[in-house]
Amino acid sequence: MPDAEDLPVRELGKTGVHVSIVGFGGGHSVRPDIDEQMTVRLIQSSIDEGMTFMDNAWEYHDGEAERRMGIALKGRRDQVTLMTKVCGRDRKTAEEQLHESLRRLQTDVIDVWQFHEINYDNDPDLVFQPGGALEAAVASREAGKVRFIGFTGHKSPHILQRMLDQDFDWDTCQMPINVADAHFRSFQKEILPELNRRNIGVIGMKSLGGRGQLVTEAGFTAEACRRYALSLPIDVLVCGIQSPEDLKQDVDMARSFSAMSAAEALEMEEQVYDQAADGRHEWFKTTQHFDSQYHRDQHGFPVLN
């Protein structure tokens, strides 16, 4: 195993757990052109390089992302904080999905279990209804199968606010954090301050726009986008890593990280304003390209073409 300089770490909210400032995005490493061997290599290399936060979800690639991560974590499970997401909104389905995630990931406990894609206005009602998925999360935590409970969403801050308005002491929240977000349905302006006030762990994602639009269309470098996101008061930034080159880029950025000044951040925000105020680079907010079909099915929407 290569000797790697430790990556900077931050405490994940009030959990008492410290995680590397960049985390491994499990969904991106299981694309059709990436075979199992490469996925396993990327995950294991990221751990060797000091990355300690693993992101995944029950529905990613029909469970293949969890399965491959489970293989990669053999003998390394205690080196990482393992997070996966549950899609079920009722208790029975959520419990079934938890057991499937545990089996695929080859572990007895999920460190962070989050409700996936809280993207519809009535998702909070479904999670919190009698017999809802929250009951599964609380029971699983009491049984020692889950350590911390959180939620994710990428559609609109007002929906995540409804989760925060519930009578529950959340451990984590995962949401988009990028420079374009400052100007459109802004999670960093509307949700981040409340998370910080309540010391809820903040897991950032989509710092490049989800499919790299902030690099390919807006003209920023990946390093600048990652640095902008990490200069905000978040705890870990999940990075989509699909190649050894991606991994090196993100690890090098994390090792050399220094926070942007307010003036630097403002300059980036002003540079993208004309392209960001209508949400054109944040398709996860404005279109359904990033919406899981599983969740669309829950709400009776047709299959995406």
C-alpha cells in the first residue's frame, strides 16, 4: 500500500466523526464503460490516498454500485465512514432496502443512512407518516445497524426546509454545493446557514454541475469549482471519480487546499452570474435528467425517455 500524506479532515457535524474533506462518489464509478476491476481499484486507491468518506445509494445502477463497493472494502471497512441512501418511503420497504444494502456492502452497520432524493414536496410527509421510513431509520439505529440518520435532495431548497422543520434531530444533510447555486434556488444561501446553526453535518455534491457543466460550459477549472465548494462551511465534498486521473486531481486539490477569500469567491460568482441565474448549468434543479426513475415511480410519473 502506498504511503500517502493524510488528507485534511473535518468533523461531520455533531457526530464526533472526522472525515476527509473529499469523499468518493460511488455512483460515478459504476458507469457502463467502467468494469468491476476498475471500480474496485479506484475505491481502494482512494482509501490508500487518505479518502475516508464513501458515498453510495441503494438504487445506484440497480445495486451494482453497492455490490462493487462491498468488494472493494474487504479488509478496509474500518478505514472509512460508509454512507448509503435509502429510497423507500414506508417502513417495510426501507427496512428491506437496508438489509439489501448491508448485504451488498458486506458490512454489519451503515455509518450514515440518508433518505435519498427528497425532491418532491410531499416526500417529507411520506417519510414522517405513521409507518413511514423514519420509523425504520430510528429502529435500525436502536438495533445498531445504522449510526447516523440524514437526508439528501437536489431539486429545491424549500423541500429540504420541510425536512428541517420536522421534529427530528438530523445528523446529516447532503445537497448541491457549487458556484452557480449562489444565484438560483440557492441551497448555500437558504439551507446551509440552518445546517450550520444546528450543527448538522453538511455533505456537498455536484460541485461541477453534476455532469461537469461548470467546466465544459462555464469555463471554470475543476480545481476552482472544488475549492469554491470547500471554502463554504461544509464538512465533506463528494466527488464523482471515474478514472485514476480524476482521483489524482481531487486528491491533489484536497492536499493543497486553502480556503478562498471572500473576494475570490465573489469574483467566481460574478463571472458565472449571466449563465447561472436561470439554472441552465444546474440540470438537477431545472430538469429531470438527474431524477431517479425509482422515485418518479413512487409519485406516478412516466418513464423518462
